[in-house]
Amino acid sequence: MRITESFNGNWLFRHGFQADQVSTLQDGETVTLPHSAVELPYNYFDETDYQKPFTYQKVLDWRADFEGREVSIVFDAAMADSVVYLNGQEIIAHKDGYTPFEARLTPHLVKGRNVITVKIDGSENPEIPPFGGQIDYLCYAGIYRDVWLKVASPVAIANVKIETPDALAEKKSVTARVFLANPQSLAVSGTIEAKISRKGGAEIAAASFSVSGNEASLGFSDLAGIELWDISNPALYEMTLTLKTAAGEDAVTQRFGFRTAQFTPDGFLLNGKPLKLRGLNRHQAWPHTGYAMGRRAQEKDADILKYDLACNIVRTSHYPQSKWFLDRCDEIGLLCFEEIPGWQHIGGESWQQESIANVRRMIERDWNHPSIIIWGVRINESQDNHAFYAETNRLARELDSTRQTGGVRFITNSELLEDVYTMNDFILGQEEMPGNNRGRVVLRDRVETTGITKPIPYMITEYNGHMYPTKRFDQEQRQAEHVTRHLLILNAVAGNSDISGSTGWCMFDYNTHKDFGSGDRVCYHGVLDMYRIPKFAAYAYASQGDPADKVVMQPVTFWARGERNIGGVLPLIILTNCDYVEVKFGEWAPKRVYPDRENYPHLPHPPVVLDLRSVTPEEFGTWGRVWREGTFTGYVDGKPVTTMVLPADPVPTTLEVVADDTALRAGEKDAVRVVVRVLDQCGNLLPYFEEPVSLALSGPGRIIGPVDHTLKGGATGFWIEAGDELGKLELTASTRRLPPQSVTLTVS
């Protein structure tokens, strides 16, 4: 049967590449994959440091189980221009930095020591999407995803496409197209034994099918008791296929779900029921390591979107992302809009052919993910190109007729070749531009934007972002405006039945090219910072979640009389999903304030807003009076469920050190995030505490990035990466004014 095992360990890495040295093992740094060719500083770096060739080498010793089998190495992805050699012989070249490729070793393996050499060129080759123009994100060089050694029968299962054509029927059916790998062009005759089971559970159907040739079709019908995959109940099933031919046996297991997804002129339907899409865009990037983070970090981002930010959809901007991230979206019920690589620029004919190939590779990799509901087959924010986009749409529909296509643009009256008109709407903020006389328009009118008068499926795929970049440590009034802009869009989309939903720009801040961002090579466009620490705007999303899942209470204030331009804290936005909030200022009696449905009538949970409609300035400490403590108590169903106290005289009291998890896996480049905060006497973040924090780690692991941090807005973050050995990791964080704090982690 098939063997698939990690091939991540013990690679030799070095800068540069010499073609005459691909057949012999050279000296280098021993690294474990995923790996970033250059670890960059947090900001103010030179991104050209990684825009050059690099070499990875590894020895593969002959094994008895290779005899008579197909042996290959599967790369989940590498950035960007990759060439694989075995014993000096070029095996495969792959130009796409975001999808898998397989290097077939069989014809060139020797019974002894085999030298594998991989050339990775991080140069921005204008023949490879997304390169050729300017790009507002970085494409970090390296073998940045997992690599696998695969040993299989000479005739094996290459891929399977599973469909559930009548998912809403009482009794359901499943069909599958099975594609075989047969590199030696052997005659194929045999059987496929197929079974369907609940993920990790009981078998519900099994059958045997004959196979002749390199493709087979099979199906099951009259399946009863099947649960639909839904955002609140992401029920997953597994299809296990065992191929038996004269060449041997092979087996694969593929997850899938029963669900329907449809964009209509009247909104989006999941399993035939209306669902307003509310989410954010996500880059697959981290400080220092760039793209090179493993399974845990990928899964954590999905969890943050779903559980911390109450999103039901993510757009994988602007390229296919890690299988670990998509798998996690399947598991937790987070919908995905996935798109091909690119940013505004369309290259020449060879570039376009590579982009069309990207469509195929993306869809064939990911067509069984129930979380993916739409294929993005247009280069993000590009101009119209009829022939190019007619072909990307044609191919997508040919490969997968079960999903609609979208094409993200920001130009109005763009030709619609896709099924869904997906639009980046940055009208909010244009009132600040010279000569604009439209006032504060929140969203463009759909007909004005599209030039199409008939009803069509329509979705907003980006908003805010560069229109109002905001740092987590910016002053309060800017952050309050940042929050307001997100709330205004969320409310407008929620109240418009012909908009399927929206994905805001963006989940977190990210590193970028010198031409973009705030001059330090960071785009501060996120509702989280690069460490995934929330800005106030994050709670605009979190507060739309059900309080039964998580109660949210976040006043948008640092609670200081002199923070704002004219003093005081009014108007005060309280982001919450409570029914109402009782606010107490000093010795004054509590005042009950209800959500602001006047200005935000369509939000599931409008913010509570304290302004002159609900309180008087005298109640909230005008100049010349003593500043008081503030207490905020949230009520659900008439009962208090959360209380937050903001002291009048905050002082640094606690150095808080929190790891997302304390159990790590050895030998996997497993990394866990740690957040350090300085808190006041009531447990609130101190936004202007910016002293140095020193980190010390003992045991089998390392701190990614520097060990000396300066707090930004009272907090900082980093990742601890486990090494190859088992044992305990002791992390200690210390600062001059507070007692040090330690965390113990276990590597097993």
C-alpha cells in the first residue's frame, strides 16, 4: 500500500545556486521545513534580500520498499521558481509559488545514496504570476510548506473529485471521478473498492467498481441519515478508495461534505437558506518567517476568524493558501472564497498561460473542500481582458460545475464574465479626497458600479484598508473612526438584500513592498496587528457573534479625560452583543443604554453609543471636575453577563504572558504564539506602556525573531518554535518595572 511520510527534516540550505554542484552534497545550514530563505526584521528591511536563488539539498538512501514502486517527492508549495534535481538530473521545474508539485524520482534513483537538490529562485520573475508589476504584499522565498516522500504502486490514485448532486434531498447520492497516475503507461484493469464513513466514525456505504483505463467513475445512492455540512454543524464524511490492479494496491482517503452553496441576485444561500456573508481577507504571512509557518499557525488563523472575530467567511487573498488552513475551515465551518495569484498586473501571453494553469492547479487541489464556495478566477483588481478571463471562467466551469466563479475588481462597469460580480468598494473614505462632493457615501449603488440593470449576484470583497490605515497603538479618536468605518459597511451590507455579503480588508497587518504601507514596509490595514493582537476594530466583528457563544464588551476608549482633542470620552462606542449596557461613572447612579439601532438598524448587534442622546457631559466628567472610574456591565435576557472596570488612575500592575497552547510537537517546526501585555490594576491593557521586554527561553526550541521587544501599545507577540528533542521549554519575560513572568511548555 501507499506510503506517505514527512520529508521535512535534515535539509542542507545555502544562499546562492551553482548548476555544476547539483549532483554532489555541499556544505550548508541544516534546516527543517517549512523554511524561509531569509528571516526578515519586523519592519524597515530590504525585501530584495530574498529575491535571489537559494539551494536546498538532502540525501535519500535507497530502501527495499522502493523496489518495483513509484517514488516521488511532493512539495505542498515553494516560492517561487523551483527546479528539482536528482543525482544531477533535472526532474521537474515549477513556477507557481502557491500550489503543489510532484517530483517523480523513479527513473533516476540508484541503489545507494541519492542526492536531491532543489533550486529556489525568489526573484520576481515577470513571467510568473503575480510578478511583473507592483504588488502590495511580499512573496517570501523558500520551501515554505511541507514536503512529503510518497511511495506508491506503479498504477495509483492521483486525484478524486467527489460531488453530492442532491444534497438537499431526503436520500442523498455521492458521485466520484477517480483519476489514476500511470507514468509507465501500463495496461490498467482492476477494481476500486470504495466506502463512505462519517469522519472518524461508522461506515455508511461500501461498494466495488471495475476500472479500465486511467479514469473511473463511481457512485452511491439512497444514502439516508446524512447530516448537511453547515457553518454551525460542519459535518464531514470520508471516502476511502482502494485500487487493486495487476501492478499492486493503492489507497487514499478524501474528506468531503454534503452541502449546496449558491449566490443569487437576492443574496447567498447555504443549503437553500439565506446567509449574509460577513468576513475578512487573509494573507498567509507572519513576522520574520514570512510564509513559512506550519500546521498549528495555519489552523490558529482559521480559529481566530471563526471564534474570536465571529466571521463566517474568509477570502484567501490573493492566492491559494495552505491545505492546513483550508482543512481547518472545513472542520470548524468557515466558508472560503479562494482565488488565483495576482495583484492588478496582467502579463503577456506566457504569463497568462501560467495564470490559466493556476486555475487548474487550484481547483484540482481543493475541489473537495466543502468550505470553498466560490472560485476567484480573475487577477485581483485587474483591468478587463476578455479573452483571458473567458478562458479562466471556461476552465473553472469545466473542472468544477458545482461552484460559481467570481472575479474581484475595483473598476466600475467591468465586463462580467463570472457568475458573481465581486467588487472591492473603497468609496467610504473618498469624501476626504480633493474635489469630492459626494459626501460620506458608505457603499456604491450596485447598478452604478456594475453598469448592469438586471439583478445579478453581487458581493463586496474589500473595503476600508488603505482608505484608513490604523495602528493598534494609534490615538483613541483615530481608532474610534476606524471602528465606525467598519460598522458602517457591515450595517449597509446587512441591510441590502441584493448584496450577498462582504469581506473587509483585512484580518491583520502585513509586510509589504517599499512602494506601499506606512514607509516601514508594513500595511496597517488589519483589524488585528501582525501578531494577531486585536485593535478596537476587531470587536466590531466579534460583537456580531451570538452571546451564547461568546459575550463581547469592548468600550472604544483608553478612558482618559485628555486623550481626545476636546477632552472627555464622548461619543463613546461600546462594541457589544449584550441586550443593553449599564454604565456607571464614579459615584453617579448607573445609566442603562441600549444598542444604537437608529444609526445601525441592520446589524445583528449594534454598538451601544454614549453621546448627547443618552448622557450629558456633566455625567462624564467635563474639564475642571475630578475624573472618575468607569464601570460597564452587559446584560443578556435581563441578567448581568460581563463587567468591565476602567480605572480613573491606571497604573502598571501585571506583566501578562499567555501562550495559545503549552503542548508542542517535536520535529515538526511546530510553533505556538505567545502574547505579552502590561495590564493595569483592573486587568486592562495599558495602551501607552512601551518599555522594553526581554525574553529568555531554555530547552529544545527557539524564539522566532528577536529576544528583546519594545512593547507596542502595551503589548507584543512572538512565536516559540519547538526543536527536534523532547523536553520542557521555560519562557521568562521581564521588564524593568514589573516582576518577571514565566510560562512552561512541553515538547513531546
